[in-house]
Amino acid sequence: MEKNVFMEADRISRKTKTRTYSLVFILFLICLSLMPCFLILQNISALNHGIAAYNDHLMAQTSGHLSIQTIITGDFDNDGKKEFVAGGIDGKILVYEDTGTDNSLQCVWSTQWDIETHITRLVDGNDTDNDGNREFVAATLGSSPTENSLYVFENTGNDNYVLRWNSSGYGGYGIKGLAAGDPDSDGKKDIFAGNQNGAVFNFEYNGTDNVTDYEVTWQNSSIVTGGSIVGLLLHDFDNDTLDELVVVGSGVGISEIHVFEATGVDNQYNETWTYTIPLLPEIYDICFVNDSNVNGFSEFLVGTSGQMLLFERAGNDNYTIIWTSGPLTNFRAVTSGVLDGDQGPELIGATPNDVQVFENNSIGQYPRVWLYSFLQPPLINPQISSISAAEDLDGDGLPELIVAGDSVNPRIFVFEYTGVDNQLSLVWNDGSDDSDDLISYLEAIIVIVILVVIITVAVFAVFIGIHFYTQREDEKYRHLMKKID
């Protein structure tokens, strides 16, 4: 009898412990799962209230605009105020300008028709026809050869632009590299276009009429064999008055950088340097850097699927890597500019979901000094495609950094230097109405509902497990008691 009582007490004790441990586990699971819910609501509130003061100036022209693929900045209408131009995959081009109120931007012009299916690149033409009016050049990627073109838009007065010329499909399939300048110093402006077949074409202004104003004066059809040109850059890195043309390209097993320089003969260029990136990361972007380490030499920055690489001239017709960012970081866009007003420009790289700023510390190192992540709730996930830095858009003496994304949720973000070293704050975005706030809350509610469902299923599974475990233990006990009796 005493033995039976002891066994019954032991059974009850084990059963109680099992249920207690299970209850503690369930409570821990609930607390752990609810934490993201509170963080989501907290960050949504902070984001929506932090930019609410600027949302009144956001224009409806961006509604339905699927994505922003490329942005450039400059005073294209010569009114003393900087504009930024944005192009997207739906063929729209939009020009934004400051309204006169601090950190207030509005769309002042847009194309009234879709150019092509995809605007891949924009570049400042810087008055390619020498008539005193600035242009910007757009490159496109279409579904047929005639839809892969260059378009030159010229300003005709304040906030108005007209199409002056297009290449009518000439230049190859999928133009993704674009640069403009006068690298051979002949007084005629050139537009260089690199396509997805690894070729580069040079269109030079000939000053005849708007139909054939630009003609192909040089081309190289096999710069990146089997790969795509993804970026072009023009600058006189060796200070000989002749710009170098830097070409970056990627493909399957291919990641290359090529440098061409004018020979002195009109429209003739020779390749002077080439570099293959080890481990073959995919190259995404290239930008000019105006002497970040203040040693008298300009650099160029390359963004890849693995890291950022900073190149500097090392003797005649030679370049060397002077800095690399941390590995395994997917830098889709790069730019450079003096953001905080101190010595030397910063290096800026964007991954799909964050922006990082690196600055030279005078001993040859470039520590990261600023980071903004879009992965924090409300999980905007902009899929950053283009960035542009160091343009004082609103004339307050503080440089801005513009970030554009190519996700299905249209996003342009403007960050401004706060006056504190290496500190930027978000001052504007293109969420044009209250529906953005509503979407953020709805997204949060969906996430919370999903978490609640997961918690419910987990708790139910634990209770079912407890039930079957205790039922099995009871069966064992009854079986044992029968043997004892």
C-alpha cells in the first residue's frame, strides 16, 4: 500500500513538473514573439512623425511610379538652385527642385509619355552643344533594338525641358554605362555609352541639326567579351589635360576594369590599363572621388557584390587599390562627396537596404562613420539602386545625400548633414500622401497577425504534446498498478 502511494505521488510530481516546464516555455515563446510587434509599432510611429512635416510637399506625380533606377543632381536650368533628376523602369523621368522652404522638394517637370520600358542611367550632359543651355542624357533598356536608345533633354527655361535628340536604337542592346565630356579636348562634347554586349560607343556633337546632332566617332565592340558594361567614368587622373575613360564590366566569370586614354589624334583612344578583380565579384557601379586622402591624386571607387574598392593612380598609366571595405557586402551603388565640411570627401556605398559612409582618418584608413538601415521597422525594403551626394538642394549650406530605390514601393529619400560631424538625418521622402502611413500600419498589422497565428499554433502544439505525454504516463501507471495488484 505504501509503495502504491509513493508511486502515485511520484507520478503526480512528474506530471506537475512537465506541465510547469511547458508553461514556462510557452510564456517565453509568447514574450519572444511579441517583442517584434512592439518594435514594429514603435518604429512606425517614430518614422511617420519624424517626416510628417515634409509630406505636405511630396508630389503625386510619383504615384504609380514603379521604381527609381537612377538619379543625378545639378543646376540644369541655371537658376542657382540644384535639381535632382530621377528615372525609373517604367520609362518616366522626373525633375525635383526645392520649393524655397527648408527641406521641401517638389516635382517640377516630368516626361508626359513613357520613353521606354526601363531608364537605366542618367548623366549630366553639361551643355553638349555649347549653346549655353544644360542637358541631361538618359539611357534606356527596351524589349527590342529600337527601344535601346540615348535621349538628350535640354532645358529651355525655368523648369522646362525638351527632347533634342535620340539615337534611335543605335548603340547596342541595353545601355547601362553612360558618361559625357570632352576627353580628346577637341572642343566637341562626347557622350559615351556602354551596353550589355560589352561594347562602348562614342557619340560626338557635330552641330548640324537635331536629327543627326550626334554621330558615332569611335567604338570598341569587345571591351568586356561575354560580359556587360555596367559603368563608365571620365576624368583626367594623370593630369595631362586628356581625360581617361574608365570602363567597368561584369559577366559570368568576368569582373574587369579597363582604362582608355585619348591618343592626341581626334576621336582615337588606346587602352592603357586593365584589371581583373580576384574572386570575381559582380561589379555594380563606379564613381569619381576627389582626393579622399588629400595627397594630390584623384581616385575612383568601384562597388561590387563583395566589397567597395578604391583605386588611385600609381605612376603613368597605372592604378592601385589603396582601400577595400569589409568583405561580403553587396554594394549596389557608390558615390562620393564632402558631407560634413571637413577635409576630404567621404566614400558612400549603398547595399540593397542600407547606406554606409566611410571617411579617411589621415593614417590611410577609412573607418565607417555613419550607417542608416532600412531593415528596421516598418521594413521599407527600398532595394537601393542609386545614390548621389554633397548637393545643397535647399541652399541652407548643408549638403544632402539622395537615396533612390527600385522596389515596387516607390521611394526617394533625402538625408541632410546636421552640422554635427558625420551625422545625417532623414529630412524628406517621396511618400506623397497618408496612404503611405496607412500601408505601414497595415503591413505591421499583417506581421503581427502572422506572429499571433504562429504563437497560437506553437502553444497548441505544446499543449497537444503535454496531453499525449501525460496520457502515455497515465497508461504506464495503470499498467504498472495492474501488475502490482
